[in-house]
Amino acid sequence: AEATGHVILVQGDDVLRGEEMKIDLDTSLGIVIRGTLFLKKQNYYLRGEEIERVGEETYRILGGSFTTCNADWPAWRFTGKEILVTIDDYANIEGATFQVKNVPVFYSPYLVLPVKTQRQSGFLFPQVGFSNTEGFIFNNSFFWAIHKHMDATFYLDLASKKGIGEGLEYRWARKKDAEVNSYAYHVRESSTYREKYTEVLDRKPDRWGVDATIHESWGDNLLMKSRLLGFSDRQYFKDYGRTYEERAWEQAYSYVSLAKNWERYSLFGEARYTTDLRTDTNTTVQNLPLINFTGMQQQLNKSANFPLYGGLTSSYGYYWREEGTTGHRADLYPVLSMPLKWANYLEVTPQIGGRETYYQYQDGSRDTYSRQLWDFSLNTATNLYRIFDTGWESVPKLKHWIRPEITYAYLPEVNQQAVPDYDSPVAKVNTLTYAVTQRLTGKMVDQAGDSTYHEYAYLKVSQVYDIFEARRKLDPGSAPR
């Protein structure tokens, strides 16, 4: 078959466009002039002055390019005088140029690139460099595609002045909502490197770290997360952390947490061990464990049609450390509120809460202490809104909300000198907050005609006036209000 003009050939999900085309309909081998070929399965775009299919999965491109970027103005692409591409194999490019937004950033007279669509075992591109402190650097790694849901990476890092590092990373997606990731690394630093370029603290010649995470969920309401860290010294992450965040850590955490959610209640438990990376100290507080139980506010007597709502926040924790005060803390904080409305114009919600905190602690001798607090707030607000018809089929309506509100909050000052130092005193409150909130929500309609609502924008601007601070007595030398 031969065609000229605005030629389009569709085979399954693949689309070939061009000015001229000649194709054997039995073998699907052929040639297109000034054309574009889109391969749906691989998401490849091949463009060129001449594109010839010379095999079942092999294409020869003259004066063309290939990319996986969907845009007409691709974010990146490889161009060449002649390109031979074999899908799920390699691309051989003569006169290769790598372009970002059509700007050349790299050139090679000949280049071979993998164009795999499936993960393949093999060596990854090495990192080569030179450093005054580490010497000649050659970091090599091998990727092992063990299974569709499992893989591993082996690392071998060579530095002529510093030493040899070995690492292993293992990943396993056991099911959709369950995954295991582990990473281990070891390096033995040379004595000359340690003398010149390392801080002492608690370092030893053998530097190592282990990082294992496990995430698993059972349905939508039960979730387990854990991260276990082990390392040779407090400077390990600063020198060998894999991310900027890890290299800037001041503390390292190992934890195991479990969360269970119901419609109006949630239970969260966690055991967390913390290591202070800044100093060699035994006074860091450990949570072994910490348990929180929360109940969302809900109407207490629905049958009476009386707007009285109740909620609950409670927690228990055991705080331990090698040196310093250790002990238990139990906290119970119920609240009552009464949302009132007048003619759908004005909302007034008073709320009162009582808080009881019990401590049993030990610092040489065992002692107990209980703290009682109460707080009150009053919120006054109104809602102004307008609904706009967009004329769009998928989002036919948009709703713009404006909510001005004023909130008064009060928590009296209470003597808390006996609170153990593993907990923080609760600050007194006497504030007036005025705010304006704006929201933009859309009503979306799917093909079946069912409606859902989505919030596109949320903006809240507020200002707090602190009455206690405004009345604070100013003594000579005290800070201004």
C-alpha cells in the first residue's frame, strides 16, 4: 500500500503519521517520510525525516529523534543522524545529541542506550570522580530483578584515599499495601584518611549503617509502619546518608507504630527509640510506648434533637532514659460543645473542656502528681457563598465560600512546677482570634451521572490578639509586648 498527503495508519493502539507512506500489509514492514510513530505499549515517540520498520520490533530513523515525553514540545529527547531502535533492547545512535526543551546539552559521535520496557538485571551506570579528600572515586552497582515484586541492588564503592565501601539494598512489594525496604552499607576508612578528614566523637575505622522499613495495611482501617536504624557512630549519617535530609539529621529514630481507625474513633500506638546525633548523652527521652485514643465530636443524644456534642482525646506514655527523670503519663481530655444556628445566617459554638493529667515518675525516689485544667472557647461565624454555572460537562458548578469568624479562647494559669521534665507545661491562653476563610469547591459529574465534590482552593487569613500579653506588666529591662 502506498499513500501520500496527510497519512494516518492505526494498528491497535499504535499510530503512524506522515506525509508519504509505503507499507507491506502482510509483514507490516515499510517506510514513512517526515513522520511520527507513537508506540502505545512502550510510550515511545519516534520522529524523523524517514522512519523505516526493518523488523518486528526494530526501526531505522534518519534525521530524527525518540523520546517518551508526551508533549509536542518534549521536555527531553535524543536526536541523531541515524538511529536504529530495537524495542526492549537498545538504541544505536550516530551523531547523538541529548536535548532538553530542544536545547542541546550533550553530544556523542556514537551512543548506545537501553530502551527496555521491563526491569532488567545488570550493572548500573557507574559514578566516576576525583576528590582531594577521597582520591580517585569509582562507585559501581549491580541491579538484580529478582521477581516482578522484588529486586535488589549491590554496591561497590572504591576511593583510593578513603577505602572500599560495600552496600546492599533490598525491596519487596509483598502486596498492594505491603512493602519491605532494607539498606545496609559498610566502609572501612583508611588510617591516613581518618587522621586528616574526620571528626572523632565515637567513630571507629569500620563505619556501617542498617535501615529497614516495613509498611503494611489490612484494609483501610488498620495500618502498621516501622523503621529500624542501626549505625556505627553518630557521625555516620552526616558522612554516608543517602539524602540531604539524612545528612542533616540531628536525631535518628527507630519506631514501630500501629493505627486502627473507626468511623468516629482512632487508636494509635507507637514505640520510638531516639538517638541524639549531636552529642554522646544518656539523657534522651524514649517513648516506650505512646498510645493515643481519639473520639471525634458527635451528638450525644440524637433522639432528643438537642445540639450537644462530645469528643475525647486521651493518651498514655511511658518515658524512659538512662539518666534523668523517667515515668508514666496518662492524660484524659473530654470536651463538650453546643453548635447553635440562627436562620442559617449566624453560627455560635461554645465549647468547654476539662483535662486531667496524672504522672508517676522516678528520679531517685518515686512520686506522683496530678494536674487539672479547664478551657473555654466561643466561636461566632457566618457563611457567604455563591454558586457559578461553568458550562463544563465534567465540573458543571463551582461554589465560592467566604467565612468570617471570631473566636475567643481562655485557659487559666495553673501552677505546674511539679510537672516532670519529660513533659511540657500547658501555656495559659486568653486570646481573641478574627479570621476570614475562603474555599472554592466544585461539583463533578462522572459518565454515570453520579456527583462528587472536590475542594480546589483553601485560604485562611487570621490575626490573634493576646489579652494576657496586652496586660503583662512591664518591668525595667523586660521584653516589649
